Amino acid sequence: MATRISAGGTTYDVRRAARADVPAIVALLAADQIGASRDGGADLAPYERAFAAIDADPAQVLAVVTAPAGGAVVATLQLTVIPGLARRGSLRGQIEAVRVHEDLRGHGLGEALMTWAIDEARRRGCTLIQLTSDKRREDARRFYERLGFTASHEGFKLRVD
Amino acid sequence: MATRISAGGTTYDVRRAARADVPAIVALLAADQIGASRDGGADLAPYERAFAAIDADPAQVLAVVTAPAGGAVVATLQLTVIPGLARRGSLRGQIEAVRVHEDLRGHGLGEALMTWAIDEARRRGCTLIQLTSDKRREDARRFYERLGFTASHEGFKLRVD
């Protein structure tokens, strides 16, 4: 299902992640300032187990963006389609783990990937797209508002590990 | 999988919703001040289709709380277990559509139901529980903070219907 997106005059491929992409996705998660302490390291086994669960679940789309030269993974996000009774039994699309390689930020690649994900969620029948963003990510609010999102909700988290 | 929860000196049953509970759950959604315009009405068909999708998906737990006398549905919530690569491939439990009948608010029933849901998510291996709450729900913040949640994130929504 590879499609093309454009940002900063460059064309990238977006496709469903394959198992071989797991190390590159983990590197993007580990490079993130807020998530750095939570991810990375040499042991890929828990990530490969999680990838298998994601890949087997038709409600999940783990997407990667690859660079035109060499095909390196430069961005990722996960879309989850959630059925519910509210809003007349509508589907909601939830986006998690949006990451863009730091060398490619500020050129519209994140925006192009999000636009792709919104279209993909709509194509799957979602009528609402939702995501949460850590309040410490100061640029994120403007980024999501530019895409049409409204910060109408509080995002509550509870760690239970 | 009925279990018991206690609130205000009364014992209630919590169980997985059955198709016959759909009208009662829709009534709770429609009675909600913010959701009132979005839900309710005589046409249950879209809700029954959504219920079938939820019920067939092992990642979903649509729960109802029933009153001891008569077994009326007095509260509901939906738990979704989402696999992901972040946090070393951990599962997150997401809670949506938390509703308690207005006659039973203020007696700890919502808190007892949420505690049940957190335990259920932990039992299924989740290490993080998350939910969003409309910023117009002024009491919700205190409610979730009492349960241990932190409002660390902005909750962004985008309607695409």
C-alpha cells in the first residue's frame, strides 16, 4: 500500500511497516527527547513481539516514511481504528507515536505524513481523529492546530507498571 | 465475567455488555450534557452494528454496571487495549465513553467502575492507562486526579465527517 507524499520538494514513500523496519522505528522513538529514557537499547525482542501483535491486528496501521535515496526510515506513526457506540456508533481513528527524524524537521514532512494518516482514517470510515501530545512539546500544539485539530480535551495518563 | 463493585453502601455487578444492553447504553450517552446532540433517537441500527464490531474485537471491553434490584444498566465505559512499539513494546489501555446515571453520581460509583477498569487493563498486561476528557467537564479533572491520573497531555480532536 505504498503511497507518495511530498515535503520540501522531495517525494517520499509511505507504507505499512515491515518487521525489518523495527530497529529503525525504535531508533526514532529513542531519539525523541521525552521518550529517550523509555526506549532503545540492544534488546529488540520486546519490540519484535509488539510488532507481531500490531501487524496481526487489522485495526492497526503502523506506517513508515522512507527517503527516496536508500530507502531509510525517516518518519513513523501508528493509526488505530477504534469502534465505539458514541456518535451513533462511529469509528474513531487514533494516532500515536508520531516521529520525524530530526534532520528532516521543519520541511513539512510531519504535516504530509499526518495528512496521509487523516486520509487513511477517513478512508477506513473514521469520523473523528484523535491524539494526545505531551504538554512539554511546545511546538506540537501549533503543528496539530495547523492541521485542523482542536485542543478541546485534557489528556490523562496513569502508569501502572 | 461479572464481578462486584461497591459504592455508597450498595453492591453492583460489572460485566461485559450484551447486545440487549445497547438501548440502555445509548440512553446513558444521550443523557450526557455534552453528548446529548450527538446520540439517542429511535434508530438503534447504527448502534447495533457498532456493538457487533466491538463485541467481535478481542481488544475491546464494553462494560456495564447493573443495579442490584432489577438489573438496570446504571453506568458504562469502554476499555481498548492498544499494542504499540513505544515504551519497549508495551500495551496501553484506553478508556472511552465513561458514563454514570445522573441519579447515582456523587456516591463513588464512577470511581469504583474506573478502579475496576484499571485493574482489568493491568490484568491484560497494560502498563499505561489513558483517556481524554472534554475541558468543559469541570469536575472530571478532580475525578481522574483522585484516581491517580495526571493531565500531562493535550487531547486533540479533528472531526472528519
